Amino acid sequence: MPRSRRSSDAALKELRAFGLAYPGAHTKSPWPGHLDLAVNDKTFAYLSLEGEPFSISCKLPRSSSIALMLPFVTPAAYGLGKSGWVSATPPADEPVPVDLFKEWIDESYRAQAPRKLAAQLDSSGAKKQKVTKVAKTAKTGTKRARKVTGR
């Protein structure tokens, strides 16, 4: 039984919301039929619009060769495939693999984002917590606060 447009639309909304949670992420519509995810105006995920057949393209510098083993994945058009971009159009009779595409969005964001923004993420994709430590100086015994941003 073919996937309903509603389930594809729900997957698109979920993936778009997931991508927009990254630091500096915003939507971008470079041409009709797309509402893409970008950071600093660099696209990191091309997504179809709700009501259209589901499709996604992401830059996968580490995992593109593995992604291309899936039957519904091809190198992205317009020469982007040479740079690790892949496009996916899952079969209409199967559910959209949202968790897989979230992993793709994460990898693509990290590949396209400025280092400063990508550094705000830890290995699980969550934002790093800025922790304020209170330290005593050995000489004066006074307290001072300092920000620690390490992992």
C-alpha cells in the first residue's frame, strides 16, 4: 500500500524541525518546489515541499559510499555527487526512514556549518552546556567565576 501524503508530510515537517534546531540553521528557498535547510546561507539539506513526493539531498563526506548502497539513493544531480552529496527518494510503499535521514542531516550540517557553530555540538548532536565554575585563587582565597566550555 502506498505511503500516504500525510505520512510523507509529517516526515518532512519532523526533519525540517530537527534541522532547524541546529545553531544558526534557517530555511532557504532557492527555487520553487524546495524549502531547504541552510546555515550561513549554505544549504545542508535539500527537502521537497509538503504535498510533493518525498525527497532529500544531503552532503555526506563520511558516509556517502554507504548511503549509495541503498536502492533509493543516487549521487545528487548537477555535479554535487562528486562532492559527496546524495539524493534519496524512498519507495512510496515504504515508510520514510526518518531516523536515517536525521543522521544524514547531522552529518551534512557538520560538513557545511562554520567550525564555530559546529563546535557547539557534542558527538551526540546536542548543544554543549556552558558551565560556570567557581574557583578560589590560591593566594587571595577570593572566588572568581570562569566559563568552561570543554567536552
